Amino acid sequence: MVENPFDVEIRVGEVLEAESFTEARKPKMTKLWIDLGEAGGEIQSAAQLDHHYDPEDLEGRQVLCATNLGEVRIAGFKSEALTVGVPGEDEYPVLVEPEAEVPLGGLLF
């Protein structure tokens, strides 16, 4: 767990696989398997994305992930990163993603 918010590492990953996470208590959750390239390999993340995105449409997208916050278990699923989004008008997350394709694992600065 980071002590200072400026110590958070936000890296670029590619969604390898996504599926609806119906076992989670929060509505519209999605399980994500994300490739961070050589910087971090394959990780898992749970995010409340089903409101704006169909899981199959997430596969192949580049996303930003906070990677050094620690891990949590959500309904038995290990979430190792926070997939970065901002609330839309309906308060559900909209992904923050690179405008152009960039190398996996790249660190936000």
C-alpha cells in the first residue's frame, strides 16, 4: 500500500480478457485480465464497467492501471490493480485510456 498519493504507479495495459462479474455485490462489475508487458506481466482487475462497456468490447483495448496499491479479493476474485476511470454523467466509470497505441507497461508521468 502506498503512503503518498504521488507514489502511485499508473501503467498502460492491454485487456486480454473480460467478463461480467455477477458474483460481486456492486452492480455492473467486470473481471479483467490485463497485460502490462515486461513491466508487470499479466494481472487481474475488477472494475465497475458493465454499465458503459460490453465485456467483449473491452478486449484488446489499452487502459491505465494503478499497479502498486496492493491487492484485494472481491467475491473470491483477486484484483491486483485499479483500472483508471472517471465518473460519467450517470456516475458510472468511463475508462481513461491512451489516445494512440503505446508500449505496454509505460508509466504515466
